[in-house]
Amino acid sequence: MVPREHPSTYRFADFELGVRACRLTRGGQPVKLEPKAFDVLRCLLRRGGDIASRRDLVAEAWGGIAITDNAVARVIAHLRRALDDHPDRPRFVETIPTRGYRFIGQIEVVADAPGTPSWASTTLRPRGSRKLDGARAATSNSPRARAQLSPSLPQLLSDDPANRRCIDRFR
């Protein structure tokens, strides 16, 4: 079986999140971002517009350890400041009351390894858009809608040892 290449960069607006480099840039200039805020942003981007609950964020960014709700809120606030986003007029991170958060900006997923497959550079539109990489947008959690987005971003990232090293570095 031939191993799949994995996205190593997410682009949105004038920002670029380098997963392997563990770095966020805006217009090519580095943006200061706490390690947990980096992990939360990566989690939101991987979901491509789906809601990430507080439990999801804690599992991915904190490794499932017990933390307060205030810790998640503090990291989201730091992330919004870094992205120059505002909770009342969000461009990137939307709060879904009692459910969690979701990334609402347009995302471009890029795999920069040699032999990059055609699906590795993909533009994801916000939820509710009419198209998502040539297929209907998955506006529900049905298995059929999920199958249209195969391979999924979480599958692509979870199998990549480079991503695990980056995550482990900040725990």
C-alpha cells in the first residue's frame, strides 16, 4: 500500500498555519501564538467548518487532562486576538452557544511533500456553501455527506507521524 501524503499547511485569508513547522504567519510575518492556541486552531481547521466541542478541544489540545472551562475560553480569546478576530463579528472563529466553536473562514489545505496527490491542495468553504471541492457541502452529519468528503482531514492528519511529534512537543 502506498502511503498517503498529508496536509502540512492551512491557508486562510492572509494567514498560513504550518503544521509541521508549528508556526502561524500573516503575510509572511510570524504571529505570536501560544502552543495551546496553535493546537486549538489546528483542531478547528482540521474540522473544516464542523463544530468542535469543548470536549473535542480539550482532547486534542490538552491531551484529555481535566481543565476548567475558563482555560478553553482564555485560549480562544488569545487565538482571536492573534487572528484580529472579534467574537461579535467573527471572520474566523465562531462561538456556537452551548455547543463549542467552529472555523468559518475559507480554508485552503496544502500538502507540500513530493508526489503530492491532487486532493491535497483543496479549498474548503464555510458551512452552508453550495460547493465543497466540487461536491455538495456537507451540511449534515449523515454518513452519505461525510463520504463525499473522503478522505477526511482528521484521517489525513492523524496518520502522520510529523503531526504527532508537533502535538507531543507542546504537551
